Amino acid sequence: MFDIINKNHKRTEILNIATPVFIELLLGTLFGMVDMMMLGHYGSHAVSTSSIAAVGITNQLIFIGLSLVQALNIGATAMVARYVGAKKEGKVELVLKHIIILTQLIIVLPILILGLGFTEELMHFFGAKPDAIAIGRDYFRIATLGFAFQSFNFSIFATLRGAGDTKTPMKINIRVNLLNVAGNAILIYGLFGIKPLGITGAGISTALSQIVALIFIIMHLKKSNGAVKLRTNKKFRFDKDIIYNLVKIGLPASLEQIAFRLGVVMFVKIVASLGTVAYATHQICLNILNLSFTPGQAFGMAASTLTGRSLGSEQQDEAEEYIKECQKIGIVISLFMTILFFFFGRYIAMLYSDDPAVLNEAAKIMRLMAFVMPFQCSQLILSGGLRGAGDTVWTLISTFIGVLGIRILIAYYLVLVLEIGLIGAWIAVFIDQFARWIVITLRFRTNNWKYIALR
């Protein structure tokens, strides 16, 4: 009886943390899909296809920046969770200030210099054709500016989640995403007498929504009585132990994200060689498949927070139980999405485009990726648990093997050598996801992650 009560208590804790993250990610993804649909139905086929391609190209730089920000944030989340578990909440604010300052100096400043100073060169490097560059250069610059505010928000959200507060990020992101969708509709199509701006309007709306999100966050922190505070009147000094922990956890995580983004850039260049229409189809499929990541990401965040908290209170076996329970719940949800994408992938793609060639290819890709979703979800949750323990080396190894090794080599062979088209690139993604699941599962079963020490 005690075991049943204990399991129910753990499940309740997991759902209290994971549900707001899941809702936030799911709605954020749906709002992103609506944004892409708006662009997909703006102007002629040539304009809409080039706009979608330009968004995908821009996202390569933004995602590189956000991946590095998230890598540092992994260290912050793990440290905050451990400090909360060890009853050392007084250190949480110091972690937050470190992560904000380091993020802005080390990551945001270089991205701004590159994105604003070498716009067309970067778009070309990421695989953009002249039509996508011509229509998307202003969007690229505006999105780069918005990244500065977005990264600031990410750092605070990561700290809040490490302390177990996932409701605040959810509430703020839902409001801001609603604002972004409304702003996109107004600025893309020119509603209420405003001049239609197309893709540039989408960039302006997104950047403004990040500024509004930052205002909401600061207002919340000023009146918060929780563990996470941000007081500007309190003297700040760099703490060598915090920096040591951030480097110990964040460096492998950063290398993982660099490896992943490098692999994605190489992969995108292979896909872009198929032309703008194929790349736009690829981008639509990615946009839809972002839905499939939400269960793994949400329950991976819960696993990370609860693992860190358990290890902070020296409850190693409890950490393992939390991860396994997160995995069970996440996989059940992912199976529902498997059915959704296998049988209804084509109809979802019809919301983006009415081009028959795009729809036929998208339907095949959706059916293929449906089969990998349970493995992908399991891998994301186990990786979240490992990161919460501070074990970021093995997530780095899995990324090197899966993305830089398997995905690129197989995509190159199937797309450029055998010339089987876009489906060949997605077969490579399928095999990559399966390989990473194997590596992470084997690492989890060693139990060595339970005994990683932080200062």
C-alpha cells in the first residue's frame, strides 16, 4: 500500500511540473504552426514558398544561438534543483545572475554581430537561394535582434523551472504567443489599415512579443516570494564554484549543441540542394513534427528538475524512480501522436499549402516519422534526467554518433548519391533518432550518473 501511495505521489509531482511545460510547448508549437500557415497563404506560390524557406534559414542561426543559451541553462537548472533539494535556496539568485551575464556576453553579443553584420552571407551559408535571400533578409535581421530578448527570457525561465516553478513560464508564454499570433495576422496581411508587410511583419511581431515577455517576467520577479529573485540593488560578485559547475555541466552541453547545430547545418545544406520547393516541404514537416517533441521535452524537464532535487537531498534511488515514471507517462502521450501523424499527416500539411507535390511528399515523411516517436520521446526524457544529474557528457556522445555521424552520412548517401529525394533525408533522421535512444538508454542503465558531484 505504501508503494502505491508513494508512486501516486511521485506521479502527481511529475504532472505538476510537466503539465504546464507540456501545455506551454504544445501551444507554443501550435502558435508557431499558425504563423507558418499565415506565411504559407500570403501572396503567390513563389512568394509563400520563398517566405517559408527564409524562415527556415533564419531559424538556423537563431536555433544555434538558443541551443547554446539552453546549454548554459542546463547547468543553471541542474544547480538550482540541487540547491533547492539541499535547502540552499539562498544561492539561486546568484546562479540566475551568473547565467544572465554570461549568456549575454558569450553568446548574444557574437550572434548580434554576425546576424546584423553578415546577413546575406550567413543566409547563403545556411543554404538560402537568391529568392529566399531577397524576400527574407529584413526578417533575418529583425529576428536576430529579437534573439537578444529571447535569450534573456530563456535564462530566467530555466532558473524558475529548476526551482520547480513551471506555471509562471507557461502563463507568460501563452499570453505572449497569443499576442504574437495577433501581431502576425495584423502585420503580415495588413489588417486595420496597416500596410501588408509579409514575412517582415512576422519578424517584427515576434521580436516585439519577446520584449513584452521580458516585461512580464521582470514584473513577476519583483513581486515573487519564491526561491527565484532578481534584485539589482544587491551587490554581485562572480563565484568560482558556480562558474566551475556551469563549466562542468555547460561545456559538454554546449559542445553537444554545437555538434547538433553543425550537423543540422550540414543536413540542411543537403536538403537545400534539392531546391526551394523541397526545402519548403522540409520546413513544413519540421514545423508539424515539433509537436512530437513536446511530450519528451515536457517530461524531460520534469525528470531534470526532480532528478536534481533528489540528488541534492542524496536520494539516488528516488531520482531513478522519477525518471522511469516520467518515461512511462511521456511514451503513452507520444503513442497518441504516432497515430495522429501516421493517419492524418497529409491533412495537417494541407493547412500549410495546397501544392500537390508538397502534400504528397509531406504525407510520406509524416508516416515514416510516426514510427520513431516513442523512441524519440524516451530518449528526450532519459536525457533530461541525465542532464538534471549533471551528466552531459553522454548526451554529447549520443549527439556526435547520431547527428554528426549517422544522420549526415546516410543523408548524403541517400540524397546526393542514390538521388531518392527528400524522403532519403528523413530516413536518415529516423535512423539517427533510433541510434541516440540506444546510446542514452545504455548510459542510464549503468547508474553512474547518480554519483556525479557538484560544488
